[in-house]
Amino acid sequence: MAPATLLSCVRAQVTVDVDSMNPDVAARHTTDDHKFCDMTSNQAIVHSEAVRPERAHVFNAAVAQIRSAEAQLDLETQVSDALDLLTVLLAKEVFPYLTGRVHAQASPSAAYDTEATIQHAKKLVALFEANGIPKSRVCIKIPTTPQSVVACNYLERLGIRTLATCLFSVPQAMAAHQAGCLYIAPYFNELRVHFEPGVWKEYADTAREHPMGPVIGAIVQLYKEIGSPTLVMPASIVTAKEVLALVSLGPDHLTLSGAVLDELAAASDPGASEATDPKPQHADVPLNTEPAGSKPTADAKEPNVKAINYLENDAAALKEAFAADAETSRKMGDALRIFGEMEAKTKELLRAALQA
């Protein structure tokens, strides 16, 4: 029997998802006993795969298909469609390693446009279905702006499952629950840590001292108090130490990059874990589960948060919460800017290929 690793220990306590579109990462950490539930992605992950020589066949397939099918359309339409197709084809290569869903992120350019977010989500789902992945195995990641939370609520009513991403606050989490999102992805580290040296900081007691530790702990507690079916999936995790801190906060899922998975797999479990069975999929949430907001929630202890309807009047209360929270507003702005830059870089690669 293989010795226990930190990764196997973590998998015994929380559902682990792969935050990568590299099938080699998924394969490396998949065994008969341990499988991934979901695969998460975003514009930065798509770009990182688009520039890898090993993924050239996927990139070229997307370009060839769009060039053949859309020769009569203008170049920018071809570029946008090629980007969406590339996203789907990259996800499709990881799909065999999953027990749950593939996640694709709506364009950051649509984050403050409810209708544009809805249309992009519907387009992505249709592309997945056209490429052999049913709607029941797809989740659309949508930045948790006021406008996009309204879009999440509409999409959930259509049966399109959503994940509220770029989430940094309790009001955002409450809004996502009210919208019926399947998941929320509170960012443990702001997105800049992955792109700007010197931004990431290590803490002696990560769960308590990291600024997002108490926030995620409060969200987990909030969801327990109101009986929310929305699942908590922290993201933007940098080290194995952060993983262990997050496990202690009691989330439902963790989505982990290839580097963090490798670090966990290389480390031995320092103590025997009582739990030995992995959690390939959240046991209480089948793939055809109803949206989280479809049933009323019970009263809870914090009426100043739980009595607020964050969706009514075009999410006016969430807009007010953003206006009163400079740090959440800054982190959201930074994330959308970075994702927008990564999307633009991938589009430039596709544009050049389509013109070649």
C-alpha cells in the first residue's frame, strides 16, 4: 500500500478539484482510489495552455474549425468564437479525469453587463454540448459583480449551473446563495499574487492571520446557519500550508493548481488521518441538484446580512456593499483587469493564426 501523502489526507477531508486545463496534471494525480471532482479554469489558465507547445494540437484544431466554418464572418467574430472553442476543447481533454463538472469562465468584459454575461454563458454551454459534454456536466464561472449575480440567478432558472468567482466578501457570498449558484469561489489570495512578485505573503498562523481566513470562515458558518446548498470552493491557493489552513475552515471543495497538487503529493502525511475514504464528488449534491436559491432559507443570527435581499432592484444592496468596501472593489477590479489582459493575449495569438 502506498504511503499516505498530504494530498491523500486532504482528499479524505474535502473534495479536491483540479485548477488546471493540463490533462497531464489531472492524470498525474488520478488513481483508482483518488479522482478529481471538477476542473476549474479562467482566462489566465486558457492562455497558459494556449502558449504551450504540447497543446498546439488543441490550439490548431480550434483555429482550423473556425476558419472552415466562419470564413464569411468578420475577423473579430472569428477570434471570439475561436477563443470559446479553444476553452471548450482544452476542457474536453481533462474531462475524462473528472467525476463532476468542467468549469469555464464568462468573459471579464461582460462582468458589468447582465445580458452579455447571460449570452456568453449560454454560448459556452452550447459549445460544450456540441463537443460531447452535456449541460449537466458544465458549470459557468461568473465574477461576483452586482450585474453578474443577477445573471447567475437567471441562468440558474434556465438550468445552467453557475459558480460565483472573484468573491472576497460575505455580502457577495450571500448574494450568490440568493442567486442559486451551485458554487462560490472565494479567493484566498488576490489574483495579483500569481502575476506580481512580492505581493504574496506568508503567515505563521495562516487560517487566523491571513486576511481571507476569517472571511472564508464566516462564509462557511453563514452557509451552515442558513442551510445553504451553495458549495464553498476556495480558490487562488499558493502553498500546501494554505491548503491545510483552508481545510481547517471546513469548506466543501478546494480547487488546486498543478504546483500545489505536486507539493501535497510529495509531502508525507505527518499524522494518521481518521478519514481514509476520498471524496470524489460532494456526496449531498448530485449532478442534477436544484439551484441553491430555489427554497427559502431559515432565519440566522446576523439579520443585518441575512435579512438583506441582495438581488432585488438590480442588486442595489450589493452595489451598496461594494461601494462601502474599498478592498473588495480593488480586488475585483484587479482580477477583472488581469483576466482581461490574459484574454486579450490569447485573442492576439488566435488572430494571428486565423490571418496566417
